Amino acid sequence: MEDSDIQKFVLSQAAAEVEYNRSWPTKIMAFYIAINFGIATALITLRNDFCSLGSSCIAKAIITILLLILAAWTLRVLWKNHRNYLKYRNLQIFNQKKILEKKKDDFGVLDDWFVPLKERALTRFFGWGFYAYIVVMTSALVIVGMWLII
């Protein structure tokens, strides 16, 4: 294989990983919301069937702790996914610079397309931050609802 073939292969693999890391948060959120919805539904059903469970603070505290652990785990997975996205995007930018920078005028590519991304939490925060907000909001609603309603 020639160097240009290797660069094109690495670029295509980096593009595939970028797309994978872009689609993964949606899947994580679907499972997270489904789990919270299931827990909330089960708690409301149990409340209607067993009034004594509703007054048990120990049960509520255990469920609250488990929900907070799940939320923290989900936020960690989202953050790790965001970091991986930034790493693969930087790899993609590095290879695009080698292959396309000389021809960027031919393609009409903007200059900032070749600028590497900083691997920080605030880099492209509006993307992954939305998911983080949904995790916090869902957890808060389920926990507060459990303590107030049940």
C-alpha cells in the first residue's frame, strides 16, 4: 500500500468512528429514559397496590441512590463518548490536512475545517450537553416525583 492509500484508509476509519460516536448518545438516552420510565411506572403501580410501600422512606432512599448511580454512570458514558468523538475528529482533521489542505481551494473548504478541536468538556458542549441536561432533568423528575407522589 502506498502512503496515500494508508492515509485514505485511516481517514475513512476515523470518519466511521466519528459517525459511531455521534449516534451512540441517542442509544444511551433511549435506554436511560426507558429505565426511568419503567421505574416510575412500577412505583406508581406499587403505590396503588400497596399503600405501605409508599410510606417507606428506606425503600425510597434505596431507589434514589440507585437512580443517582445510574445517572452518574450515564453521564460518565456520555462524557467518555464525547472525548472519543473529539479524539477521532482530531485524527480525521490531521489526515484531512495531509490529503486535502493543498486542494482546499478546489473544494471550497473553510479554513476552520482544518483546526483541531480541544479535548475539553466545553468543546461542542451544545451537542453532548443537551444529553447531560436530559439525564439530570429526568433523574430529578423521577426522584422528586417518587418522594412527592408515592
